[in-house]
Amino acid sequence: MYLHLGQDTVIKMDEIIGIFDMETSTISKITRDYLAQAEKAGQVVNVSMELPKTFILCRDTKSKSGKTVYISQISSSTLLKRSRFIENISNVNISQEDLD
């Protein structure tokens, strides 16, 4: 399954390591330093030019570091709701009788 992060960006749900609220998580100097290092290393993808609300840390087998950080204008609570909705849909069992 995939999660839509905004604009034309979707990522595989199984690649997500974490979804973080920018306002609360960047209080920590460690988090700010990590994001700065990821930016310098070219691992950050800005999904929108609007005010960032969330960053999503993902596994990326194509990059040397193995990780990509997506910056999104969509709130972490909205992304969480979307991921739960997708998870619930994927758990639905449809029998042939339901389709007839």
C-alpha cells in the first residue's frame, strides 16, 4: 500500500520508519542536527513549498545512506489517519459472493 504525502508524492507504507511533527520534534537539537545533515547529504525531498508541518523518515534502498527524509505540508495526524484508513482497507476480506 502507498501513502500520499502531498503534491505528486506517494511512498510505500512498508518503507516508512517514522512520521514526525515538525513543531514538536525540532525542539530537540539532535533532531535539528539530523535534519541539517540529511539536507547537506541530499537526502531531503521537499514535497511542497508551503509551510512544512511534518517530516517522514523512510528506508531508501536506492540511496547510499539507505534513508530519505520527506518534508510535507500535511500534518502528522492527517498522515496517520490516512495510513490507518489504508491499513483497514487492506485488511478487508472480499469473497466471490460479495462481488456477485
